Amino acid sequence: MLFLSSMVILIWAALLVRFFHIQVIRANDLSDRSKRQGGNKVNLAAVRGAVKDKNGNELATNVVHYSFAIHPSEVENREQLITAFSEATGRERKYYEARFNEPVNYVFLERNLRSEVARPLLELSDRGLVSSRHGYRSYPHKNVASQIIGFTNVDNRGIEGVEKQFDKNLQGKDGWIVLQQDGKGRSRRNNAYPRMAPVDGSDVYLTIDLQYQAILQDELQRQINRTSAGGAMGVILEPATGKILAMASLPDYDPNAAATFPRATFRNRTVTDQFEPGSTFKVVAAAAAITHRSVSLHEEFNCGGGRYEFRGHIIEDWEKFGLLTFPQIIQNSSNVGIVKIAERIGPRNLYTIGRKFGFGALSGITFPGEAKGVFKPTDDWSGISIAEISIGYEVSITSLQLALAYGAVANGGFLMKPHIVEKIVHPSGTVSYEAEPTVVRRVASREVMAELTDILELVIAKGTGAKAYLPGWGVAGKTGTAKKFMAGGYSERRFIASFAGFFPANDPRLVGIIIVDEPRDGLHWGSETSAPVFKSVMKRIIQADNSILAHKPVKERPAMLVAEATRSEEVEVPTRTSAPILSYSVPVSNEEGWATVPDVRGRSLRNATSMLRRVGLKVAPLGSGTVVWQNPPPGKRVRKSSFCSIGLGLN
């Protein structure tokens, strides 16, 4: 009995040791071996989310294909499968019968079937049938917005543009399933085995309007063809929200065949490339002058026949200008005039306003590779920097920065954070992100921007931007022509032509920036090359978008008559066909004690008050904002010292 008891104890002890060795010491190893031998873990790929425009039009989508195979020895209902596949694909039954009779363990029946063909086959339930889903990225609009959207690599991972920036959102999360595997290596589905369903990627909705984008790219390409330019860029955005409605740089590429295009075409140069802007940058000096009251709107500057020596450096104009007022200097893009105004402003004030406009800093757009530009602190300025910077040299900016700066003028003084993504929607329908207008800072007061807008309207009505004029609409803007800096100095043959503007001027809805790089000699002026593109783009947008027509002004806001309260005679100044200089006359009284009421509608309170007082009238303002009505009406003759009531509101 002792012997038998000892043997039982020893056997149980040995078993316990063996169990401990198996379940604890070799647990992980044996578990892995068991999984390898008895189960086969198969990856279930998630479907990548789509990229869409603001209206839901697909810009990047997936072409999903399905493949089907069988384990012939495990098929439960052979005839049902043959019939279903023959009806779905249109192949003869004999083809499938031959596939089912092949003496192998695994046979493909069909590869890469489209979703609509595969749909009835996916509903089949048979232990021997195996289906798999896979897809590839497709860009249905080819080159349209390609540099914004980007593209994916062979593994469906984003490597450019929005596809890269929002890859985690678009990618989703792959799932998996464990298939039962027998001793012969054959796999089959077993509901008792674990399974993790894939989570498809979220859809990314851009702020881009597909129609606007196509129009912008088309017009830029036409101008490249006309002028033999090396390239062109454009931005269209909403000034009130900072949402980018279109953004393009040419040459571009087709993301469906990205490998066939040079890598340089992948770059969205409106965000990544910087350039010296030239005269479109004069808006900074103009805003600083109005903000700090460095000059009067009616003050005249002697432009010296288009030539001015500044600290040993010669500043030249494109025309031999004489006496010009501050608004006329901007209207006719006089370099001499703006440099003299910059001297009044001073380096600190000019730099401060420039930084408030966002130059020399990142805009905060959620897009890879943004450049911040170059806008040096005043400690790094040379003796002539204030002159160079005031006319758009010694400073580098991006097209997006320029668009945001003019957006700040248009919306009454607020620099907005730009948005390229409208929202991100999870497959469940939950909105995980939605863009909201974000104010970066206030650049200047609403009154300052209203006065600046009046001046920019003159540029279109009578100045260098005449070819951007849209009949029936008030347009405000500025042209620019800058020499390109090449090895050894500034080129006399290579230029960047630009135009920046917005409309309607009294209730801005769209800001547009047009940059043409190296147009052929003779067409290098912004007034001749970029301004017409702005007009063509906006004209087509107006025709295509009824929502813009809803904001058409009943009557165009009258352009500012620069010195209407200081002169009684008509002022004649030299003119040029491509960029006429304003000739203006002022309604005044011919009889002592009487005055003609000027038109102050659409103007700021300060501007309207100044105009009325200069002709001898008293002002009775009501409300706040800009003038929307006045009594007595414009042009009526009244006695001096009479009251003129003006109603102010938001346009």
C-alpha cells in the first residue's frame, strides 16, 4: 500500500510539474504554435474615406473591387454557386464547372469584380466560398484641385496634400478574422473563432467649391497660353470666414497618374512658395498712413516727374507723375508717392501694420509645407529698407498671405485664420470636426478699412486695375508688377504680375488673388496680365453661382472723388490708356451762402462728416457703421449751415 501510494503521489507530482511547464513556462510558445496550426488570421482592410468639396462632390474616392475563390472539396451547394456566378458575370456555366473540377485546394473564380456585379454574390452563404474586398484610389476630376487633394501610394497611404495631412482620418482602422485551418492547410470560416470588423475611414469635406476651382484653373491656364508664362497661381476665399473656395498653382498634375509628372508639379505653390509682391503690398503702407493719420486724403505730393532720389537710391515710376494726392498715389501705383508717404509713417508703424496683416508669419492653415515668408524686424532694415518694403521689395510673401491681407480689408479689419477643411464626418455620421471662423487679430478699425476700400475702388474705376472692372458690381483691388531677383540682381526681363481684389466692394463676398509668373516681355504688367484674369474668373463665378447674384448691389457705390471738398476747379493730370489717372470735378456753390450736397452714401462716418463740413453743412448722424441713406439727397442745393441727416448701418 505504501508503495502504491508513493507511486500515485509521484505520478501526480510529475503531472503537476508537466502541467506547470506547459501552461506557464511554455504557454506563449505553445499558444502561438496552436494558432499557426489551427487558425489563420486574415486582415480585413478598411475602406479609405472620400475627399469631397463643400457641396459633397467627390474629389477623391475609392473604386472597390471584390475577388471570389473556392475550396472545391468544401463547397456545399455547387450548382447554386455556378448559377449565381454565371448570371452575375455573364460567363457560360461551362467556365465555372471547369473551375470547380480542378484538382487543387484553392481556386479563384473571379478577380476584381465591380461592386454592382459583386453585390448578389456577397449574399451567398457557402462554407467553401471565399470573398475578399480591396480597392484603389481614384480622382474623378483629374487635375482639378490636385495639388490640394494630393494622392496615395501603392499601400493606400497619403503622401501629398490633404491625403497626407489627414491620412489618419481617411485611413480608418483595419479589422481581422481568424479562419479555421485543418491539417492540410485549408482555411474556412468558423463563427466560433474571433473576428474584428474593420472601421472605414472618415470623409473629409473641403471648403473648396469644385465649380470655382475648375473656373480658376481654366482661366489661369488660358492666360499662361496667351502670355507664354512660366506658371500662375490663384486663391479665392470668403473674407468673413477665411474659408478657401479655390486655390490653384500651374503647372499641375493628374493624381491618377502622378508618377508620370515631375515632382515639382505636386507642390501647392500658393502655400509653399514665396515671392516679392511689388505694388500689391502698397496696401500695407496705405493702411498704416490712414491708421496713424500720417497724411490727409486731400494732401498732394510732388512725385517729381516719376523720379526721386532716396538716400542715394533712385526710386522710379512707370509714368512721369507730377502732383498726386494720397488716393491718386495708390490709384496710379506711384512708387515715388508711396515712398514719400512711408517716410511720414516711419519704420515702426509700417512694420507693425505689416505684421498685423500676417506677413512674415505662418497663417495656421492645416496644409503641409506652408512657408511663412520674410518680413524682417526694423533692427535688420538697411537705410533704404523703408522705401523698398513700402513698394513691395525686401519682403517675401505667399499668395495665401496676400489673399488673407486683402480679406482683412474686405471684412472690416480682421485677419482670419484660413480653412481648407470644412468638416470631417465619421462613417457613423458623427461630425468629428467642423471649421469655425477664427479671428487671428484686428488689423485696423472698420473706419480705416472703409476709407482704404474707397481708395482701392478708385484703382478699378480709374486706375491701374481698370481691366478688373465688372460692370454692375463695385470692385476694389490693386495691381502689382515686381522684377524677379536673379543671380546678380533684379532682372529687367523677368517679372511677377499680380492682382489682388474683392467684390462687391460695399459688401464683399469674394477675395481673389491672381499671380502670373514670368509672362513674356510686353505683357508683364499686373494691369495687363493679372487683372483681366480676375475679371474673367469672377464673371464666370457670378454666372454659375446664383447665391452671388443675391448680393449684387442695387446701385454701385460711388467712387471717391479725391479732393471734392478742396477744389472748385477741374483738375487735369496726365493720363495713360492702360492705366488712366483720375480727372475729377467737385460740385460747389456758385452763389455765396449756398452749397451742393455731396453724395456720402457708402462712406464711413468720419469720411462723410468731413465731406459735409467742408461744404459748410452740419451733420446729424443716426446709428453706426457706414452711411446707407442721407437727407437732403445728393446734388440738392441748400443753404450753408443746414443740417444733413445721415443714417448709418451695416452694408
